[in-house]
Amino acid sequence: MDVPLPLHRPLSCTRVSNAITHLKIKPFLGFVSHGTTSLSVQSSSWRKDGMVTGVSFPFCANFSGRRWRKVSTPRSQGSSPKGFVPRKPSGMSTQRKVQKSNGDKEIQSTSTSKESEISHQKTVETSDDDTKGVVRDHKFLEDEDEINGSTKSISMSPVRGSSQFVESEETGGDDKDAVKLNESKRSEESDFLIDSVIREQSGSQGETNASSKGSHVGTTLYEILQVDVEPQQLKENNAGNVEYKGPVASKLLEITKASDVEHTERNEIDDLDSNSFFKSDLIEEDDPLAAGTVETGDSSLNLRLEMEANLRRQAIERLAEENLLQGIRLFCFPEVVKPDGDVEIFLNRGLSTLKNESDVLIMGAFNEWRYRSFTTRLTETHLNGDWWSCKIHVPKEAYRADFVFFNGQDVYDNNDGNDFSITVKGGMQIIDFENFLLEEKRREQEKLAKEQAERERLAEEQRRIEAEKAGIEADRAQAKEEAAKKTKVLRELMVKATKTRDITWYIEPSECKCEDKVRLYYNKSSGPLSHAKDLWIHGGYNNWKDGLSIVKKLVRSERIDGDWWYTEVVIPDRALVLDWVFADGPPKHAIAYDNNHRQDFHAIVPKHIPEELYWVEEEHQIFKTLQEERRLREAAMRAKAEKTALLKAETKERTMKSFLLSQKHVVYTEPLDIQAGSSVTVYYNPANTVLNGKPEIWFRCSFNRWTHRLGPFPPQKMLPAENGTHVRAIVKVPLDAYMMDFVFSEREDGGIFDNKSGMDYHIPVFGGVAKEPPMHIVHIAVEMAPIAKVGGLGDVVTSLSRAVQDLNHNVDIILPKYDSLKMNNVKDFRFHKSYFWGGTEIKVWFGKVEGLSVYFLEPQNGLFWKGCIYGCSNDGERFGFFCHAALEFLLQGGFSPDIIHCHDWSSAPVAWLFKEQYTHYGLSKSRIVFTIHNLEFGADLIGRAMTNADKATTVSPTYSQEVSGNPVIAPHLHKFHGIVNGIDPDIWDPLNDKFIPIPYTSENVVEGKTAAKEALQRKLGLKQADLPLVGIITRLTHQKGIHLIKHAIWRTLKRNGQVVLLGSAPDPRIQNDFVNLANQLHSTYNDRARLCLTYDEPLSHLIYAGADFILVPSIFEPCGLTQLTAMRYGSIPVVRKTGGLYDTVFDVDHDKERAQQCGLEPNGFSFDGADAAGVDYALNRALSAWYDGRDWFNSLCKQVMEQDWSWNRPALDYLELYHAARKLE
């Protein structure tokens, strides 16, 4: 006996409510009414693997004897469980016999539609996207029902050989409850519906066995409903469907609702193991019931899709009618557009500017045209009106869609210039989308960086291969050349060589070959060694190819016809000729030689290898030697280059850290390095600012130099921190930040501000997706190292420009084209253009100097054809003309720099000429920065430039204070800043300095400086002793403190030290004075003092490296580079506290706190006065430290070497100044 066992949904799989799909009466297939397929995205993942739709397993007495087989039907790609897939229906699987109400006609209910017939032969495939799309449509309809609240009707329409009840919305008609039935297929589809309802009624009471198939034949729909159907309750609509009204519709709704409750109860009771039933690959082969249940899933899915398509169609028709009546040319379905789904857009072409166009396309993008653009063609629909439509997929990141329509060419409908837009409900917030874009940009940048790195690696590899190939060719050519030279020399030698000389020497046996042991005899009495006590042979082979390779002592021979001595020698391999001399001792101890009258002795090896073979092998050996030498040389160069790059990177990192810590006494952050996308805590100490004592501190910040897209953040009240007088605020750093900007105030609405004297506080942000846009800086100067250098101005122009350019900004330099330029340092020199100004033609040349772009102005009136830079009687006229010509070049050349930087009196006219004649005529964007290098010259020009400059600087903070009382400076202190100069780390680099004996870094500073001191002592003839050495490198002028220099020399010598001075005096009297001093020291301290009264570049490098101390006792010093160069080489500066010397040298005993405020450690010895006592105080402490604490002194040398005195830090300060200038109106 067969017993069908229905399979129920497990309790863990939640059944989706009918309300979601608006299906008040579900299609019932098979023998269980609750086995429907839900397409809701809310279903659990279990449904994808184990959901069974309307399936029951029959069990019978001979169950164990049944044969099982694998199902060969292809699997569905939808959610059908493994082993239960739709297959082609067979025989009567879809046939139902139903007794009509007249009782005498029996029909077979099958689909008469060709489409339905084909659909039964296909496997229904669904995907997650399809499922989601269906649910969205339902949700849309739910919203409509809730809004409109209109009376519902029940529609029964054919669905591929089946019937379904659909609760739909009726917009017209008098009756509230109408049931629609397709009139053309009423005889077939209504029977199927009746049979379904009958089974639903009987199935609820447990009648689910196979014998119940025909139990309700003859029962009509009206009998089941127990209502009378009157003709007026039937109405055929325009679509050919029959509407059931009144009690019939009400009764149908009651049945379906009761059925839904029963389904839910059954689902909660059934808890079957999904693994044992839903994932089985076995189906009983000869069980027709099991085969029929496979079809059930297919049919149910088809029903569901058809039902929801019908609902969708009805909703779209309603929307089309409404919008057509209202004259609205656009609508979409679903009306509520949600992310990660499809939306269908409808355009009424007849109401559009495209009404006469045959092609209609949509072009758009999401989120205000910023994300995922799209273009697709619209197709004409069958809706009432000229409606065209297309489907667009809405990404999950969208919050709106923006689009226009066009004909594919030049006719557009853009909503009267406003574009069309659709809001996406439930999508990303705008701020979240901005962050999403930034993350996308970050990933793209990382990808591009990796690709660029890979390209660079491949390019470098290709360069290495090409260089190696070229090196091999060069080594082969050199080996061939060297082998040819050796061949010529050796052959000439072999012509002179003999096999033996009986009187002086001979070899036994005379016929020998390579690697034979022979005896070499020598007649002592025949040569200059006749009186020698001992005899030695110093020998080699093949013209001394491997140098001295044979050293043997001779012993007396028994031969009586002379004073013969001999030794046994093994002939070297590959020897063609033996070479030797006789001596009275071994190498380095011999005094007398017999070298055959300076021709050496030579003997041919009789049985040597063939010469041609020898020279081939010799050439190859030379080649191998050259290759190995090249390999070692290139490896050493690479190692040094990598070491240099590493040191530069480490130095820059330390400099940035010290830059951030330099204002720690006022403000600092945790973490110190701010990362984009993270949170940072800002600590502020108002006690050290103008906000000292204020009861409240408010924090105002933004990013990217106050230009960030989010604008200034709202003021934030700072909270007390744990550490003393500090207050703190926490800020979230955007992903696209590269600079954090902030100020402080006493109240939320303002009041007193601390804005760092108008500069604002700025801290760099690392790791952001945005990079700081480059500024364009133009220097107008009359000096530039190394092509036109007189003093420090030229060094500053070149070094500062390089440092700023290394920070990714654009820098140009405008310079006069002197006829005395050192053109060998100019690369890519070429003519650029010419223009007329000031009554003359001005030719412009372009070239690269130290990697910088330089424009050379050459007026044809000959102002700069003087053979010099300074020294002409009309220097003021020459440089004034140049300044005006430079501004005219910028104007006519279309330049619009952010900053024009001019220097000292020589280019000071740029400041007022720009403001008076150019700021309103094309260069209004530019700002003027003026730097004072030396206030001794051109004070009136400097004063006028100070008046017109936007920002002004001098070469150190202390010097700016020292000159602040000057009449040309005092009125402009609000824009006057001191920034310390730097040195060029490539020129002054002990690791790559060719003028010192051993390259060194801070790691081997003691070894390097010891070798340099020894080399310096040898070079100058000083005593080779371990003594403290004081170096002095300076111009001998009163500014440099020449009286203090003299005193320091005598003090050092008195302390048993050594002194080396390098310098000259422009004043002949001072020069002669030091010549006399040099003579005096030469006679009294010849081995410990040396004065070199001329400039010697290589010697200066050796002094910096070899000296223990460098003395700089200047009376005043705007900046000073000597002390900076000394520390670069590990020499300890001894300085007077003035100008830049005070700003860069921190006394080891007195300036620890001041150094810490600058993010540094103490690095030297200093004194205050300008008298001998001051010098003695500093110098005595320095010498005592050398004598008494050598280990400490060596650590100090290492420490000062690791401090960065390059242009890295000054460049950061100048950039802050440039940005402050740009903010000015």
C-alpha cells in the first residue's frame, strides 16, 4: 500500500507572509497546499539548498525492494533543491477531469496556448536578482494599496495551463468585490481553479492520498462556496476577463485566508531534516508520484512569476494612464526606487522634444553625475500613449539617478536644462558616498602606485641589462686591447731571452716544460753579488705577469769551476718566459741586486704551450678580471647610493618630527603623525599664548589649507586634559585631507584668537587620497650657485629652490645672462624667445641648473656684458632694468605664479614695480615675498621693498629681532619673519666627499674623522699626534671677530692643541697682519699651528672632516653656514651667541631646554661677550671635554651629524610663509 508522505518546511525556515506578495489565494499543486515557493529576499540561506515546493514522498510495503536511480534531469540554477529539479512533464501530469455544473460534459483541461506548451518543456531558471526584483515589485504594490486604500477585487487569469487568484486594485466599477476570469479560457482554467480549491478544502482535513484524485468530480465552485452566482455578479472587462462580484468574491477571500493560517500552522509543526530529504540525489525510479512532485516546483514557480508579472503590468498601466491624463512625460516603476535593483523608466515621447525622433536613448549617471554613467536605448511600449521605456540597474551606492534623453545625436530632452533625477530611497547618505568615493580613489591610487612601481622596476631592470651588456662589450674590448699590448711586449722580450747562459747562469734540465722542477744555477763571482753572504732569487714569469711569484734562497753548488749557487724552482703553469733577479736577501730586506744591468734575467721555457692558445686564454683571463672588478665597483656604488638615499629619508623623517615637536610647548597631537581617515586628539596649552587665563578655549579647524569640501568644522569647546594646563579636542580626519588647519578662540562666537600671528596652525596629514596642489614660485635674483655665485645669496636661491621643488612644487628662476656665466654647469641650454621692452630687444634663454628651470634674460643693450656680476658704477641701473624686464617677461609669457620671490637690494625693485604697474594688469594672482640677506647694502631700496612686499624674511629669527629696530624694518614687523638658512647636503656630504680619505657617516664618525685628521696633519706638516684640533674657516673681516680669532689661536696652543686657519682678508692691512702672525707661529709652534691665507675648496673639506672643533666667533652673523657645515661633518661648533649662530647652536651646558623646544639636542659650545674672556669660557670647556671625556665627546660628534641642517626644515617654513601670503587680499 502506498502512503504519500508530505514534506514540510523546517521550523528554521521562516515562511514569507502572503501579504508580501499580495497573493490571497495561492496556487496549489500536488497534494499539499502549503508547498508554495516564496521568492522573497528575506528567506534564509537554507532555502537555496533545501527548499522543496509541494513535494510528497510515497512510502509503501515494498519500499526496501524498490530500485533507485540518479536523476539525469539538469539542475535548475534557481533555488530548487538538489535532486528535485523540474523535468519535462509526461502524459496526464497536467490533465484534470472536472465535472461541469450541467453534469454531462467531461473535458480534459490542458493549455491551448503555444507559449504554455513550450513553457512546460523548459526548466525554469531563476537567480537572486530575479527574486529580489519580484519582491521589490510587491513592495511597491503594497505601498500603493496602503496609499490608495481602494476596494479590492479578485482576478483569476490563466497562467500557462493553470489558474491563480490575485488580489488586485480596481480603479473603476460599482461593485467593490469582483472576481475576474479570462473568458476565452474559462472552460479550461476555471475547472483547474475549482479543482485546486476543492483539493484545498479536502486537503485541510487530511485527504492527501493518491486515491483522492477524483473524489470531488462533479463539485462546482459555487457548491464549494455555498453561494448562488447570479448573472449580475459576472462581468467581462475590457481585457477579456470575467469579474466575480458580491458573495462569490467574499467567499473566495475567506477560503484563502483560512488556508494561509493553516499553512502557517503546518510549517511551524513540521521540522524535517533537510540533509536526509532535500539534498538526496536518489528518486525511486518507478514511482510516478515522486516524478510528479518534481514538476510541482516548476509549475509553482511559473505561477508565481506569472502572477507577479501580471501585478506589475497592471500597476504600470495605471501609472501610465495617470501620468498621461496629468500631462506628465516621465515616470518610473517601481515608484519607490531602491538601491541594488532595477528600475524601469518610462518617457512619453509625444510630450518630449524627441516626439519626432525615431531613436530615443537615455544618458545618465548616479549621485549628481559622479558615479557609474550609463547610456542605453529606449523601446516603444504597448501602453496607452506614446510611452517608451528602458531598464536601468541602480547600484547599491546610489542615492539619486540623474539623466537626460536624446536621439543619439544632437537633440536632447534635459528637463528644460535641469536634467531629470530620481531619488533612491534607502541608499547611501551623501557623506557616506563621499567616503566611498575616497576609498575607491585610495584603492585606485594604490593600484596605480603598484603599477608604476612595477614599470619602474622593469625599466630599471632593462637599464641594468643594457648597462651590463654595454659593460661586457667594453670589458671585452679593453681585454683585447690589453692582451694585444702584452703580446707585443712579451714577444719583444722573448726575442731577447735565451735558454741558458753558461757563464752567469743556467738551468738544468735545459729542456723543460711548465710545472717541471728545475735547478737554476748562478755564478756569484760573475756579478755585483760576489761579496754577498747570502743569495736569493726574486722571480716571476711572462714579464712579471703575476708580480713576484718566485722567492727562493740559493745554496752553494759542488761545482768547482766558479762560485756557483743554485736553487730548485717549479716552472709556473702557462709560463712562456721566466723572469728573475738575484739579491743578497729576501724581499724588503735586500740591499744589493744583480738585475742584469737593469734588464732583469729572462729565460725561455722550451716546451711551453702554443702561443696562440696562450694569448686566447690570457685575453679571456683579463676579461674575467675586468668583469669582476666592474661587478665589485658597481656593487659598491649601489650600496653607497642606497645608503645615501636611506640617510636622506631618515633625515627627512627626523626633520618632520622635529618640525612637529618644535611647537609642542603650545600645541601637539596624538598621534604625532596624523593619518587620513583616523581620529586625532589636539592638545593645546593656552598658558603660553594670548589666551592665557581664559575660562574657555574653543577649537576651530578645517583641512587642506581651509579649502576642504566640508568647509570649516563647527567650533568645538576644548576639555581639560590630564597634563597640567593643556586642553584637548578630538577631530575625525577626512580621507581626502593632506593638511589640518586650526586656530583657537576664547568664545564660541569668536573674541580673542590665537592664530599664530596670522599664520594659523597647520599640521600635515599622511596617507590621504588627496595631494596638495603645487604652487608656482618664481625667484627673481642676480645670483645663483654655481653659475653666478658671489656670496651666500646665490647658495640660498639654488638650495631653497631645490628643496621646495622636492616638495612637489613648481619653481622657476629668472637670472641675468652674464657673459661670465659658468656655462659648463648649465644643461639643455637653448634659445627660448625674445621680446622688446625698454627700447631694446631682450633675448630669453632657457637651461637647467641643478635640476632647476632657469630663464636667462639678455638685453641687447649690453648691460650684462661686463665680465662681472657686481662692481660696475651703474649697478643700480643695471639691476633695476633687469627687475622691470623680468616682470615684463612674466606678463608677456603668460605666467601667473603664486609667489614672486625677490632677494636683497639687487632685486628689491620687483616689489614696488609689481604693485605699481603689474598687479592690475594680468599678474593679480601673484604675491610678493622679499628676503633680506644683508642689511649693510641698499637700505633705501630694502625699505621700499619692505613697504610693498606681502611677506618679508631674513635669514634667521634672532637676526630678525636684532634688526627689528632698523627704520626700514620697524614699520613692517607684522609681516617680517626670520627663517634659518640651510646647507646643500649633496655638496657637503662626508659619505660621498672625494676630498677626504675615508667616507663616513654617524655610524663610523670616529674612524672617519681620525683618518681625516691624520691626512690633514700630513698635508700641512703638523705633528702626527692625538691632540685636539681647532679649525677656523672664514673671511678675515671685523664682522667675523678677527681679534677673537687671534686670541683663540693662542689659547688653543696654550692648552696643547693644534690650530688650522683657512681664509683671506679683502683688506690688505688685515691680510698682512695675519701673514705676520703666520710667520710668528711658524717659528714658535711649527708643528701645531698652520695658517693658510687663501681659499682652497678641497682643503676646506679636509678641515671640516679632520677638525675636532670649528670656531665661529662672529660679532654679528645674520645666519652663518660654517657652523652648519661643521656639524654635517661631525665637528663641534664653538660660537658666539648672535644671529643665526644662536638659532642653530645649543650649548651643551646651558641650552638643553631651548633645544628641546626646537625638537633638538644640545650640539656645541657658545659664549655671550665679544671679549677674550668669552672665548676662553667656551673654548676651555670644549678642550676639557675632549681631554676628560673622550667617549662622551665622540657621542656628541655622532649626535650632531644626525641633526638635519639642510634645507628640509627651512623649506617647510618658507612654504608656510608662501601660503600665508596667498591668503592676503
